[in-house]
Amino acid sequence: MAKASMERLFEGADWDFATIQRIHDACQKIAVDELGLNVYPNQIEIITAEQMLDVYSSIGMPLFYKHWSFGKHFARDEAFYRKGLRGLAYEIVINSSPCISYLMEENTATMQALVIAHAAFGHNHFFKNNYLFKLWTDAYGILDYLNFAKSYISRCEERYGHVAVERTLDAAHALMSHGVHRYAGKKQLDLRDEERRERERRENDERIFNDLWRTVPSKPGKSAPDLDLDRRRSLAGLPQENILYFLEKMAPRLKPWQREVLRIVRHVAQYFYPQSQTKVMNEGTATYVHDRIMTRLHELGGIGDGDFLEFLKSHTNVVFQPAFNDPRFSGFNPYALGFAMMQDIERIVTKPKDEDRQWFPDIAGRGDAMAVLRDLWANYRDESFISQFLSPHLMRKMRMFHLTDDPEEEEGMLVAAIHDERGYRRIRRELARQYDVGWIDPHIEIVDVDLAGDRRLMLRHTVLNGALLEDVDTKRVLQHLADLWSYDVLLQEVDRGGSVLRDHLVHPRASVLAA
């Protein structure tokens, strides 16, 4: 890009709201006109350190309902922060329209420019264009829905009591990671419509619920010759891996307000579902975008040399990746891996080597790096992105290799893949698998309900690589599930052949969720 002149956006570390506006407008011009980004309208809010801690505590969501766990997180994070044991994020960004970016008031003007470029344009573009967010989130309706959820739970507390609502939320939060639909339906969720549809949805759910339980024997041992178990399993949607959804629809003793609370919690869980699958891509995109924008602002004279050095220091800290033998190593930094892959793809597209042409014939030498990157940002998630676009060049640069530590092998820890063609593919496959939710999350589903007997709910965990569930935590979560279901819950852990490896049986606590 040819150099051009731009008036200096700020001088020194101080800033005011007019400065923030100038920075935003300058970043927007580069992001939209030069990088071709497509973003939601931006809403920038300046908050204090205490307000940032408050946003931390409620998992980064504005207008969130109250729960004791949020206060616990706030107290913990505040104690660490006050003692200097932990810093705070420079920003938090909300996937909504308008896209809300919270900036710390303690930031310097340079840092405000960095986080606006990173959050208000990098993350913003990714939220708006990535297919997972399009399938699973409603950026236009999330703020209205959160406002509805907060007021609804507040009304429930007034009507049914704080303790009853809190216990229901406790149980729902314990099952939150098992409250998402993993496969998209035909109709995209419209969160703005949820409040209006609450009454008609409840009437429809009660009709299906009554149809399911109408002919269940009222006493143990009573015969039911007309009991069509296959039909009832079909009505119940079994097998079902979205446990909160199943409980919302089919739990026999939940009150209507409790079902709505479960629905609220699973909608929040669904909102975050794409973020867990796109951490490397999302942060890599935002880091790449802020690097391009800040570099361009420096070229144009919008920020001075000292400001650019301040940016480079912060940027370097963000993308720092400890070596495997460094005591600080705890896996790959998603900022570092994502940013390195974005830069490497830019190199492949603009200055490919023969190796790149062999491995990436579809993009090598295309010339327009931003067009290629925008396409990848829109159509991939971490697992598929790494499995298809991690290059041998970057594996060598980051000194990647694959270790196996199988306790059944006498040799102990072995180097399973090195830098040859076969090794590159093995490394890429194994690294991608670490970001595959189907591999890292336990596969648990409800498989049956003993309708004609004691109404026991039966679940199955299909064990991969011999990784059984942690016993104490499993019993605690199953206890919440049994309390919501109101009858016994049995979880069987089975291998791929169907052999039962371990059973977990939990009984409901008497009236623990009664309102």
C-alpha cells in the first residue's frame, strides 16, 4: 500500500472521548476500505477496573441475571487483582448488534487504539461472518433476550422465593455444557421472539408432555398393555444429547417457570457454543487485524514511533509462545497459534514456495491475501482450519512434534511424529483433534426412560481412549440431574463395543427443587 498522510490521532498517553472517536473512525476506514471487513455497528463503552471485574464475573455478558456464583467469581478475581497476582483484559467484546466493546479507562491512548482495532473490527468481523455464529447465535436479539431473562428470573424470585430459583439455576448451570444442540436446525433462533412466544410454547409443551405421560402406570407393577414405548421414545426425542432440552420438555414434576429457567440457561449455553470451537481462529483473526490496522496507522502518520513501539511491546506479549520445555508452557497460546497461521497463509498466498504449492494448491500464489483470509474466517472452525491449513513451514518454525505417552506401552513416552511428510500430517491431525469438540467433550446422551416401571432416566457415556469420567464430579452433576428429573438417574459408561465399564446411580433428593 502506498504511504499517505494522516493527521496525528493523539499525542502522549492521555485521551478523551473525542480522541476515541477519531481512533475509531481511522480504524474503520482501514478495516472497511482497505481490508474489506464487514462489521456490525460498534458501541464502545469505557469502564473502570471494578466494572471490568464485574463483567468477568458474569461471563462477559451485560444485563445478566443474578446468581451467587457470579459474586464468588468477582470476589476471587478482585482479590487476585488487588494483590497484583493477576492483570485484567484490556477489553471485552460482546457478540451483538451493535457490537459492544468494553475498554478499560486505565488504558493509554495507544492501547485504546489497539483494542478498538482488535475487538471493534477484528472480533466484530469474525462474529458477523463466521458460519458457526450465523447458525447458532442471534446478534440482533441477544441483548433484548438477556433483558427478558434478567427480568423473568427476578420476577420468579419475587413470586417463588430466592432459594427455589437459586437451586434451579444451580442445577441448570451444572448441566450447562450438556445443554446445546450440536447440529443446526432449519430455522435460525430468533431471540427477540422468545418473550412473545413464551405462553404459546408452554401450552404446546404441556400438550406433548401430557401425551407422553398420560398412560404411564400410576402405581408400580400396574400393567399397561396399550403402552407404546416406541411411540413415547419418539415423542421424547430419544436418544437425546441435549440434556437441558430434554428436561425442559419432559421432566414430570418441574413447574412451568422452572422449565423456562432451563430454557434461558441453555440459550446462554448455545450462545457461547461457537466461541468454544473458534478460539484460535477468533483470536488469530482479531490479532492479525489489529496488527494490520496499527501498522497502517503508523505508516500514515496517525500514530508516532513511540506509540508504535508501545503497541509492539503489547502485541509481542499477546503472541508470546513458551517453548515446550519452558516452565510456563501449558499448551499453545491461541493468540500465538492463530496469528502465526494467519501470517503464514498470507505468505502462502503472496510468496509461495514449491512446498506450499504442493500442500496448498488452491490458495498458493492467489495474490489477494485478504480475500483468502476472509473466506477462511467465514467457513472454518478451529479443528477444520488447523487440519487443512497448518503448513510444514509453520510446524518447523514453531518446532512442533508429537509425543505419545501410552501407559500400556513398555517403552513409555515416545516421539510419534517428526519433520517429514508423514510426520507433518500426523502432527497436524493430532493438533486439530485437540480442538474437536467431538473428541474433547464427553459424549453423553439420554438413551431411555423406564416409563412402565420406576421412571428411571438412563444415560450413556461412550468412552474414547479409555478416558472415564471423574467419579466425584460425575456424582455431583448427576445429583443435579436427578433433582430436576425427580426420579433415579443411571449413567453407564460404555466402550465402543457397548460393554459397560462403570455405572453411576443417583437418587433424587426429596423436595430439593420444590417451590
